[in-house]
Amino acid sequence: MQVTETVAEGLKREFTVVIPAQSFKERIETRLKDRQRSMRLPGFRPGKVPMALVAKHWRQQVTGEELQSTIGDSSAQIVSDRGLRPAGQPKIEITNFSDGADLEYKMALELLPEIEPMDLSQLELTRTTVEVPDAEIDQALERLATDQAKSEPVAEPRPAAKDDVVVADFVGRIDGVEFEGGKAEGHYIRIGSNQLIPGFEDQLVGAKAGDTREVKVTFPAEYPEATLAGKDAVFETTVKKIQTPEPVEINDEMAKKFGAESLSQLKDRVREQLKSDFA
């Protein structure tokens, strides 16, 4: 086998490989002899079929098999002998293959880059820390307290105002047609909580128990349900009750409801949570 390196640029390598015709011929003959020993034809004893008949039946297939095997073995030997580390399978291009002539092919491949071991002890790490102002912790605690607040019916009938809880039934429609998920009964809506579609809660301000209002809203363009995103909708809303939330005192008792032993521990947890939000 004759190997000539034709390209050695950066990580690229290309070789021209020549397998002598005689060597390739001997390989084919060896394979045909193996077939002769196992070939059976009427009128001939096993292993005694004339080579001419064996070649007639098997030469084309054997030649293809030997071509693939020879290229595979020789290309692997080139990589091994030269200590190459291919980044992928070599690209093979047969440039000459005919009876009585040398087998010639080109092999192109890219190598893995050499990576020198790094001394990790020389690395310096910078850790960014976030200081959470006490005011943000207090605001977070107030939100937790608001979420925990229970509500009671108003003592005297009056219109709904911001922070009130409106208990209502509603049915949503788009172009006059009800849509899935747009209907509820006895739903608790806290005005100003921004838990519903933007603009929904504001339109309940001033409503009284027993009132029915058409609440007109537009679903946000980024709304998770694609069939509703960006659509105009009308919610026929009937107010059943108006309730006021009872404030929850921010103390150790409230902290225990969140699994903390004390308010101090709850503050620490909230602080860590706010820090992780900025990480």
C-alpha cells in the first residue's frame, strides 16, 4: 500500500492511497477459493466445482465485498499508524478501479483539536450576590397575607369597590358564541388582584348584588390558549354577593401557615426566594 499525504492544513488531512493490482487480485482469488470449498452444483462433488464456474457466479459480488473491505482496512490502518484522532467518518472517493489496474482512492478527514489539560486551581470565580431591600420583603409578605385573607359579606348593601371580593356567575362569548373555559358559577373575584383578563375586574367596580353586566375585554396577544389570543370577548356577569376581605396580621401565626416556625424564618425564606429570582 502506498500512502501520500496531500493536504495538512490545520485540522484537515487528505491522503491518496494506492493498493497494488496484484495485491487486490490475490484477495479476490482467496475469497473465490473460500466460495469454491462450499459451492454445490449438480454434477460436481462438494468443493470440486471448477474455478471458472465459481468465478462466473461469484466474481462480481466478491469483488464488491473485497473493495469495501480493502478500503475499510487500509483507511483504518492509516489512521492508526499516524496516530490520528478523526472528528468523524473519513470521506472516501475512489479515483481508479478497473481490471488489472491499481486501486486508487482519496481519503479526507478532519481531526479533533488537541486540548491541553487546564490547571483548575488557577481559575478564579466571581459570585454575584443580590441584596434584597427590606421593603421588598415587606411587600412580598403583604402579598402573602392578602392571598390568605378570608372575606365576609358586607354589613350593608353597597356597590363593589377596589379590594372587594365579588362572587359572580359569568358566561364568556366571542362573536356571540360561548367558548370552552369561559363559564363559571360562584367565582370569587378580588377587584384589583389582576388575576383575570386585563380590564375584567375594573368593570365590576360600582356593581351591586343582583346586577348583571356585560364585561368587554380583549384577550392578550400572548394568551396561552391560541384560539383565544387577541380575540374580543363579552362576559355576561351576574353579581351574587359583595364581600370584604378580613386583613391577616403578619406575625408568627401567619408564618406557621406557610410552614415556617416564626415570622423571622419566613422572612429569611422570602429573602432567599427573591434572591433566586435574580440569579
